[in-house]
Amino acid sequence: MCLTGVDYFSSLGYQPGIAALAAGVLSPMATLVLVALTLFGALPVYRRVAQESPRGEGSIAMLARLLPKWGGKIFVLVLLGFAATDFIITMTLSAADGAAHVVQNPFAPAALRGENLLVTLVLLGLLAAVFLKGFAEAIGIAVALVAAYLALNLVVVAAGLWQVATAPSVVTDWTAALTAEHGNPWMMVAISLLVFPKLALGLSGFETGVAVMPQIEGDPSDTRSAPSGRIRGARHLLTTAALIMSAFLIVTSFLTTVLIPADEFKAGGQANGRALAYLAHEYLGSVFGTVYDVSTIAILWFAGASAMAGLLNLVPRYLPRFGMAPDWARAVRPLVLVFAAIAFGITWYFDASVDAQGSAYATGVLVLITSASVAVALSAHRRGQRHKAIGFAVVAVIFVYTTVVNIVERPEGLHLAILFILAILGVSFASRFTRAYELRAYSVSYDATARELIDEAARGVIRVIAHDADRPDPAAYRAKESARRRVSRIPAADPILFLEVSVTDASEFATDLRVHGHRREGFRVLTVRSAAIPNSIAAILLDIRDRTGTVPHVYFEWTEGNPVRNLLQFLFFGHGEVASVTREVLRRAEPDVARRPHVHVG
């Protein structure tokens, strides 16, 4: 819970101030709306996500399973753009808020006054340095930071409640301001609902909550396919974290609204980005306030570490599997440098302002929660759980509305997400094209009949004819064999192996190749299902060579049609100009010409 909490609970550092700026004197009521949607919307959704992705894949993996082939892959890449927005802005916003606590502390050196940008960049640089050296998520550190931070917040809350109890006029002043500004209670409720999207930062942390599921031990009886103990533990984690955060959000929004002058929340004010720290200094003194600042800076910095760890977990999990990442994307340090450079640029662009980054953060958070809501609604519908599907669909509609309103009112979050999405799509497809000529096979295995056919062929020259999997009939085999023997001068006594490759899902980059053998009216046939025809043929030929010690020959006929169209068909659909692409894959995979399978085309 504390590992999740460094992201979730740390938003107390800036959430009350952002709520006050967005809703003014209605901040407590708007926060109640946020809490209601947290407990009755986001929490049930992610409890379901925990059940269906118990290995920490999260809602993105659910949608990847529910939406197959290219449509699903592109949708996942778009979601990764929003996830990158969420995690990167978590790093930059948390560092910016930490910098605000540094420069506004009364004991801070005078040289740091107004140097929020510099301090933020230093914090981000230290974060990158930790990961460059090597970082393992330290749950013990998270527990210490969260325990200390929540304890200090509890003290601040107690002090604030004491001030309200001893000076009840602040409450009457607040209620008078409510009545004067907004009239009747129904108007207050309506406005609270309208401003709720601006408070969506308080929903951050749920995606992290399911990401830490592999850390949960579960029950001794748990299995990989049915980890019931881990799922139950994750649900307890999410519920406990949501209840703690909801209680703090309600109380702190009330206290900061009634005890802090409205002007202090604005840019340049003492409470801007640090409302609870303002109360700590105001009512508990500079020494306690400094201790609170140090605790807040530490947990905000560690929230950035959690976000960086999330990025380093997310990108290698999807992009290399799709063939949409360069080889270096599997390494931690190059990715750290890329993410750090992006974080520096965003910090400079927003001038280390917490308020300016709030909408971008909310956009990323809301899109991820919306996608999770849609995923669980689709899942419930497919399982025939009608009432649950309707309930989750209602939650999804609410989050869709919230996301749209947030984007319309403050589109800079969408603009930033679009930049991430375009960058991910551009790099992904460029990488896919440059890696298209790899073997793209995790492994090659054979059933008993396939092994028997290969062993029979290995007694002489191994001759393989590529055959269309859509024509598995004796007449087609007879015609193909006759044409190949005539055009390629294959001796009549040499046995022939037909190889048929069926494309299942061309959007997958690599697959495990399971070769099946068949004897069809005297013809020897090998069949396999994969994501790309030429790459699979090349991988099987190389594996046959290694198994038998004999370099095989493979025979093709030229593909009719425009070569550019055929190339595009190969890149996106796994078939097209099979002969020349197979030869190129073999050339790149085996530089030794003497050991390279022979390709004949005619």
C-alpha cells in the first residue's frame, strides 16, 4: 500500500491547493464529489482490474486482450501515450511541488528564492542519477516515507481542527461566502459537479495500485492461473488506500478553504502548491513546518521514482513485444536518459509550475481510468454479467464526460498527450519497419510427424517448396511440384517437402513456431501458424539446418503484382513478396554464405 501511496498519498501536497483554485469556497463540496466517484466509481473498476490482471499488467493489458490485431495494437499505443503523459507529469509536477516546498521554507537560503525551475531540474537530475546507478523499488523506504508523511499530515489536520473549534467564526465566514456567491444549495451542488474535472488529480494512484500486485505474496494455495490470495490482497490494498485518501481529502479541503486566505492560493502566494505546508508553518511553527516540508519533498521525490519505475516497466512490456521499439529499449539506462530529457523539457516548458501542469496530469489520469472503466464494462458484458456491465458502463460514461470536459477547458493536457502519442507511433512504426527482416520467432518446435518427415528428407538433399496454405489439396500439390521440378531442374528422384505458413495475427511481431507434419495422399507437408510468412520460412529453414546438419534448398515462384504494394502487404499483413523477403531475412540472420539456406525463385 505504501509503494502505491508514494504516488497516491503524495498528491496531498498539491491537491488541496488546486481544489481551492478550481472551486474556491466550494472546494469541500467539490471534493465530496471527487470522493464519491473514487469510492463508487474508480475503486470498483480497479478491484475488477485486479481480478483480471493479477500479474500487474493493468487495464492496458485488458484492452490489448479484448481488442486484437492492429486495431488493438494502435489503441494500446495511444493509451501508452496517455500513460507516458501521466507518469512523466507525475515526475515533473511532483518535483515542481517539492521545489515549491524548498524555496518557500523560511530556513532556505536566500539565493534559492524564486529559483523553482533550477531546484526542480536538480531534483529530476538526482532522480535520473539514482536510476542510472541502479534502482530497486525499496518497499521499506516507501513504508517509512508514507508512514511519516501521513503521521505529519494527521498532526496538521488535528491542529487545523483545533483552530476551527476555537475560532468558529471562520466557519460562519465560509458559509456566508457560500451563500453570497452561489445562492441556493442546488446551485452549489451543480457548480461542484461542473468543477469536479479540475480536481481529478485526486484520482491518481489506482493504476499504480494494480501495478504493484506482483509484490503481494498471496496464499500458499495460489497458482499462476488462479492467484486468489493475491487478488484478495490487492483489493484490500486498493480499498484501504482509497478510504485513507478520501478521509484526508475531505478534511484537508475543508481546513485549507476556511483557514487560508483565497489570495494565498494564487500564483506567488504562500499556499500555492503547498496548502498543508502553509498550515503547518502557520499553526505549528517553523521547526515543525520544516520537518513537514522535508517529509513532503521526500515523498514527492519518491513519487517521481515510482513514476520512473512505472515507465521502465511499461515501455519494455509492450513495445518490444510488438516489434515497435529499438533493441536498446530493453535496457534501463538508455530509457532513463530519454525519460529524463523529456522531463527536463516539460519542466522548462511549464516553468516548473504546479498549477500549469495540473491539467496535463489530470488528462493522463482520467484517460487511464476511463480506459479501465471501458475495459471492465466490456469484460463484464462478454461474460454475460448484465447488471455489472451496466454499472461499469455508467461509470465509464461519467469518466468519459469528465475527461472531455477537462480536455475542452484545458486542452494543453491533450496537446502534450498528442505529442507523446505521435512520438510513440512514429518511433514504433519506424522501429517495426527496420526490424521487419528479423527472424521474428521465439522458438521452433515440431510434432512427431514433422520430425519424421524432416529426418526422411535429410537422407539426401533437403528440398522445401513454399506452398499457399489456402490450397491444401492434392491437385495443387501435384501442379506445384511439377512446375518447380521443371523450372528449377529438381531431379525426379529427390523427395519434396511442402511448407505452408498461415498468418494468424499479423500485428504480432514474433511468435513461437509449432510445426506440424502431414502425409496427404503421398505428399509430405509441413504446416505452421505465425505472424509473417517469409520470416517463419527463414526461421524454420535455419532450424532444419541446425537439426540435421544439412543446408536446405527452398523454392518459390515470383509474386505477381506491384512490388511496392507487396512490400506494404508484408509489413502490415505478414505476406506479399515472400521470395525476396525470405532471402533477405536469411542474409541478415546468417552472414556465412556456405551455411545459408539456398533460395531458388522462378
